[in-house]
Amino acid sequence: MIGKVKEELEKHIGEEVFIQYHLGRNKYESYQCVIRELYNNVFLVEMKENEGLPIKSFSYTDIITKNIRIHF
């Protein structure tokens, strides 16, 4: 399962994506960002200007468990 997620993200390295991060209790954070790097357990995204930290990391299991949703 993680392999499929990595393959799909690999196709979109360098592209701008929209990420919704589920914080629980119907609360979400949304980010416009660019997928930068993939590692064994996590991937890095670079935030657009004025969105807090310049780089964030997410795990592939966040996608599988639907804690984050990525819109390409």
C-alpha cells in the first residue's frame, strides 16, 4: 500500500498541490505547497509564501489513514 502511495507522489514531485490536513473534530488545515522530496517513511513539501514553516513533512500512512488529502 505504501509503495502505491510513493509511486503516485513520485509522479508529482515539483508540482504544486493542495493539502488538507485533518486535525480531528472537524478541524482542518489547508496548504498550497510543492512536493520536494520522498524518503522511506515521509515526504517533504515546501510551503508557498506566508504559510508558516517553509518545509513540512508528512508520512505516507497519513495518506492511507486519510489524515491528509492531496489534490493534484
